[in-house]
Amino acid sequence: MKITCLSNRAFTLVEVMIVVICASLLILPALVILSSGTTTSLRGMARVETVLEARRVIEQVTNDLKAAYLEYGKKNSFHLDYENYVKDSGSYPFVEYQFYRFPQSGEVEDLLQITDSETRRRLSTVNYRIEAGNDPNCPQQKILRRIEVFHPGHPLAEKYLGGLEKVLSKKVSFFSIRPYQVEDEYQTLYTITLQLIDIAPGKAVEIQETDGRLAEGNSQISLVDFSSVVYPEFLRYQNKYYYQNQNWFDSIESSEN
């Protein structure tokens, strides 16, 4: 009779360790590449969101300035105070800009006060305010808030007693509205400058600042710079019809009247 014996040979501890080391040498680089790719992808998505947010802010400010209006000095007065077309207050970086515009909300009838002798157009007061941010790791991130105060005769004035507020961005590092006088022309344009900063959550980084704006030099942050030039329609009209006066029966009333 022939008896066959089965072998009891198995893997030794050394062989197992060699296999684990070889597998680690193959897997770890793949994990590093995957992690780096994921981080880059998330950073790219965050930058795209920041760019879109900056575009929305620029579009809102541009629309407000294009519809901005200059209130006449007094009722039935022809005086126009161009120097106060856009008023600013506060000190850098917490600046507030204020100007008048026709309301963005409501029906056309809500903008007018019609009597037998005259028609008064109601203006809203728009404020853009820079406030301190909430992230202690990035004090450069500030809040940009838009407040629209309606004329007392506007239906929305009772609903929003302190004004209609909206936070446009919580990533603002720089924001300004500045007049620009075209040489040899009676034209006053307004330049809008906006910079948003996006930083990785929970990261405390040092950021260089130049002329009030931040300089990108750290892989943990992403800066988005936008600028725009606006020529308000009212100023365009006044420049084209320079000698045309205000009609006594067609006047302007701001929300402060």
C-alpha cells in the first residue's frame, strides 16, 4: 500500500513581511497621487465658486450704479451736487458707500407719486458696507453687505423698516467705488474694484498685503480680482443734454425726505 503524505509547508513571517512591504511600495504612491488630485480638484472647485461669487457681486454693484440717480439740492431746485453722487464714510478697510437709485423691487406705480400738479419719482438709498469677518484664522476675509432703504411711500418700506439687507459675500479682502474723470471730457465714470480671498478651512496663513490688496504667494489661499467701469445713465443723460433743466412738475424724492 502506498501512503501519500501532505506537506505542512506555509508562509513564514519573513515572507509575509516582504509581501506587505512590496504592496506598500505600490499602494502608497497611488494614495499620494489620489490625495493630491482630490485636493487640487477641490481647490479648483472652490476657486470657480469664488469667481462666480465675485461676478455676482460685480453685476449687482454695476446694476446699482447704472440706475443711480442724483437728487436735486432742494425741491423745485436746479442745483445738482455731483461731488456727492457716491458718498463714502468710515475708514479703511471698513468703508461704507451710499448713493440713490430707483428701487430694484416693486411695480412702476410704486416709484411714482402722482398728484394733479406734479409727479414725484421715489428713490431708494443703497448702502454698501464692509464689516469684519467671522473667521479668526483669516481676518482678511470681510463681509460685504448691501442695504436698500426704500422711500416711505414705497409699499416695501413698511415691511423692511431698516432696509432690505443682503450679504453679498463673506470673502471680501478689498472693495472700493471710485470716481474717474475722463480728461478733456465732461464725463465722470466710476471704477469698481473687488478682491475675494478663499482659504482652506482651519488653516492659519500669513498673507502679504500691497496697496490695500493681498498678494497671492501661498498655496493655501486663492485670490480673485475683478474690476469694472460704470457710466451711470443719469450722468450720461446730463452729459448729452447739459443745458436741459429739471421740470418743476417732475421732481425727485429720496428715501430721506
